[in-house]
Amino acid sequence: MMRLSRAAGVGLICVAGSAIAQEPVTFAKHVAPIIQQKCQVCHSPGSIAPMPLITYKDVKDYADEIRDYVGKRVMPPWHLDKTVGVHDFKNDRSLSDGQIATIMKWLDTGMQPGKPEDMPPEVKVAAADPSGWEVAGQLGQQPDLVLKSPPLTIAAQTQDKWFRPTTETGLTEARWVRAIEIRPSTAESRRVVHHVLTLLEQREEGGLTNLAAAAHDHQTSAGLFMEWSIGKAGELFPTDAGKLMLPGSRIRWEVHMFAIGKEMKDQQVELAIWFYPKGVVPPHRTVLRMFDVSRGSELDIPPNQTAMTQNFYVMQSPARIENFQPHMHMRGKAMSMEAVYPDGKREMLSSVNNFQWKWHVNYVYADDAAPLLPKGTMLVFTAWHDNTASNPNNPDPKQWVGWGDRTVDEMAHAWVDVTYLDQPEFDKLVAERKAKKKPVP
């Protein structure tokens, strides 16, 4: 998908070095197609963005904000370093370098509207509806099961709350999960919910069903069911993998809420689940793992300084890595995930070099690009925090900051879906990928 998006971007700017250099950049001919393709899904009436970007006037009125956020690569929210690592993702929403250059040139040259006949046809935008499910749009169906956390009232002035109730799933038969999505229940709830963790509580006799045999000795739990943070959408698993829910299972929630200066009554979050059809059993079990980078008490950030921490994990069985999602707080600056293979080769898999704590983007690898790691591969996670005044998100650079649950404290970990593989299937997938990369005669 990334290649398609980038190719489309090049077409929009029509070879930036020639066509645009020889004619004025106008909204109608050059900028409007980019806004349609990359911005309007959120910046439409009734969608999740605070203002629409539909007309020439809309875009011109917010020119200063667009210059700031697009120039700093904060919007659209895709904060990955494109010069390293994997380049193909299922959910790439970024602007290409050429698209950014086109927008900036338009802003710098008088924001000309252009000719009406150059305007692209209006598009029917499948807006990101705050009251709808994003995965429903991808799968073309509403969720099979929706669970709500018990309500919690947040006082106008209070410390952050971590609410940990349980909810019965009500399942009477085993079902395999194809996709999961979490959201605050209302627009008001979005104002007070920082993150949500969901843990599936159930007993599986004899180990995890459909977990690769090579992983049973070291992967004894099903991992987290799903994590949600501000800016994250749902999780749609590869067609050969999923998660298992059993009869009598329960969801244990951890909902982090904070005060906003007014009482917020009966706030809830919702968990939506899409199942595979009855009788369909995916061959693989996906496990959501938290790879800790902070090392707990070793996360120690002095005032007015930057800090770096690292942690290392050796894969005890072959695996496919499905995504990369860094998690830090307001001082978070960057995080990378690197593989050191058993033969000594090092490869950067992904690096977020412009972390934004209000947008916890989950970078989901394309099927043919998801890293395949042989047994014995060491994953190296590196995190950087910026506790200086140059960090615009820093609430107080004079404070000494350590690990903690509060937003004003810090964290450093990555949420990664791992699909373990037995050696024969791993070898098969590697061979298939190599065959696809061979040049066509």
C-alpha cells in the first residue's frame, strides 16, 4: 500500500522538479488532490479532526497551522523515518517528500486558487466517524461482539485514575478473532481517556492453541488482548493468524483516565470484536508482546538533558513481526527496533524519529514486508527522551524524570504483535518471499 500511495503522490505533483517548477502551484491543480487523498478522511464535517479541509477557503484559513504541522511532519500522523527500515505498510497515511514540497511552495507563493476547471471532482469521503468503528469500514461489516467497561465518574480535580474492572464476554463457544478495536464510548470520553489495556482471562489446558510448537516453552501466556492509546486505530490480523476466545472468558480492563477541570460522569470505553466465520481456524496464534525499553528504574532523565535507553530480546523460535508501535510520554523523542541476526548481520527494521505523544501510531507491516526473524535473532530496542526546553511537549524541563504511570512521568516500550512459526513454515515463507523478489526475465 505504501508503494501505491507514494506512486499516487508522485503523479499528483507531476514530477516536482519539472512541471511544478515551470508553472505556478495552485490549489485547484496541485494542492486539492493531495488534501483529498491524505487529509479529508479526518478533516471532514462530523469527523474526528477539529476543522474541515474541504474547500479552498477552508485550507487557506488554516494556512499557518498547515505550514507548522505539515512542515514538522506531525500531520498527517505518520512519524516514521522513511530513510531506514521497512518501507511497506498496510496503513501508511503519510505525505511523500514531493507532496510536502508542493504544499509548502503553494503556501510560499501566495496560495493561488487556480482555475475552477482544474479542480478535481469532489470525492465521497469515508470519514473517520467518532461514533463508528474504523475496522467496520475495512471489513464491510459491523463487529460481532461489543463489550463496555463499567462506568467511572472522574472528578473535576483529581489524580489520574487507573480503573481495572472485569467484564464477562458471554461466549458459549470457542471463537477465533479476526480483528479488534477499542474506543472511548463518547466524544466526552475521548477528552479524559489516555489509554486502555485489555487482558483476556481464560484457561487453556495444555498450552496455547495454535501456537507454534517451537514457542511453547517460552510463550506461556496469550499476551495482551489489545492496547489502545490516543491516535491508534484497531488491529486487523493477517489472514493466517488470529486470537482465540473461549467460553466463560472475561476481559480485564485497565483504563487510564485524567481530570480536565469539570466532573465527567459515567465514562466508559468499548471493545469491538470481529470473529472468523464459525469453523474457520487460522493456522497461527498472534501474541501481543510488550518489549520494555525503559528497564524500569533505569529510566532516569536529568533536567535539561536528553537520555537514551536500550534493551535486548533474543527470539527463542522463528517469528513474523506484524507491527511496530512505540509508547512513550511527553518527553518521548524517538524509538527504533533493530534485528541482529544469528549470522551477525544487523538490520534496522523501523525507527520513529519524530515521536508525538498525542498520536500513538501503530505501524502495520504489509504482508510481504513483515520481518521474518530466524530463531536466535536479537531484537534491539532503543529509546530517546528529550527533557529540554526545545521539546515543545515538555511540561517542565527543570524536573528530574523517571519511570511512572502518570502522563508527567515517562515510559519506553513497544507493543509488537508476534506470530511464532515452526521451522518448516518459516523456511517456506522465506523461500516464497525470495521468489517474489526475483526480477522478471
